[in-house]
Amino acid sequence: MRDFRWLFLLVSAAVVFALLAPQQQPGTPEDAVKQVYDTIESLPEGSAILLAMDYDPQAKAELEPTSIALVRHALRRNLRVIGMTFWFTGNDFANVLFEQVGSEFPDKVWGRDYVYLGFQPGGMAQVITGMGENIARTFPQDYRNRATAGMPIFQQVQSLKDIAYLIDLAAGDSFVGWIVYGGDKYAVKMAVGCTAVSGPDMFVRLDAKQINGLIAGLRGAADYESLIGIPGLGTSGMFAQSIIHAMIVLSVILGNGLYFWRKRKKHQEA
């Protein structure tokens, strides 16, 4: 009887090592990811970007690294960052993300440089159309229950028309609503962050110019982290995946080698 516990222990040790000592793997960031980076780099200081954190805990492992990298990049570039979500199940950890990344920049202030608005009940068409008219009126309070009217971050940012860049971090098809009711209707430049399994379907949106950039899965997050020069969860996650994939390949080779060696040995003994 074979004891697979040693194999599981070896895999666990490899994952822990990769997460504790992540290494940037060689490679060129995908063009779709670089387009998002270049767009944010090109925005004038003080411009406002909107991050729609439309994912839940199931997709958190893939989309949170991208979210963190985007907020870091925007704050470093002295852009104003406004966050919200259509997924109530992801509301709380999206706020934690904004608070944690915001704390990395002591000179940045909640309500002036960044704010997380939270979840607003209602259909996407209704909420996005409301934001197209007035964001603060659509979200009278932020996640902390503070009145948004009069917040410095909304000075000269009244509606979606004043948003320089909109990025939907989508675990589902929320990007469709943002494209139809936001990007197209109000002529807002838009990009999408998605899970790896959804990535191939998104290239149709890129080709149709409905979005100008795409960050898909952990690979996309790792690419973006390399562009901003701050390794994070995407880099460590991809390093862990690479180590495990290498272990699987070696296990297959070793297992087949042992099989043919034993077969040959039995044949010789016979």
C-alpha cells in the first residue's frame, strides 16, 4: 500500500516556500496588461479612477492581487481612487483592501485621495445610470456611513463623465453592464480584470474596442506587479503554481521510469 502523505507533505512545503520567498519569474507582460498600466501612467495627477470590485470570496484569490496592485499604482501616481461593488458578498473584504493599501501611503487620506463606497442595492442599469448623473447622490454614504456630499474626492468628480478610467474586476458578467450602461453610454475609458477561465472570452471585447486593457487571473496580476515594481500575491501565487507544475511533471517522469524499470527487472528475473 502506497503512502501518499509524503507527497502531500512535499507539495505543502513547496507551496509554503513559494509564498514566503516569492521570486519574479522571467517573462514579458502581456500587451493587454501593459495597456492598463500605460493608461494609468498617462493620466494627469488628480484624475479619478473607478474600481468596481465585482467578485466574491470564491474569486478572491485570483482578483484580489490585481485589485491591490491597481490601488497601489493609482495612489503612487497621485490619482483619486473610488471603489464600489455590485456583489454584496464581497463588500466587506473590498473595504479591508482599500484600508490596508491606503495605510501604506501615510500622506493619503480617506475621503480625499481614496474612498470605498460599498454596495448599493438596485439593478445595474439603475445604479450605473444614477452614477452617470451624480455619484455622490447615488451613494449618499460611503462604507463607513460618512456622507459623501462635500467629500474632497468628489470635487470636480460629479459623475461617470468625470471618471478618467473605469476598471471592473469581475468574477461574473458584470462587465457587460458596465460596458453597456457605463463605458459606451458615458464614453468612459474602460478595462477589465477577470479570472483566468474568463480571459479568452474577453479578447473579443478588446478587439471590439469596448475595453482598452485586460488583466486575467494570477498571470495578469503578476504581470502588473512586475510593471509597477512591487511583487505581491500575484507574483507569489504564480511562483507557487510553477513549482507545483514542475513537481507534477517530475513525478510523472519518475513514476513512468520506475514502472518500466520494474517491468524490465521482472522480465530479466523470469
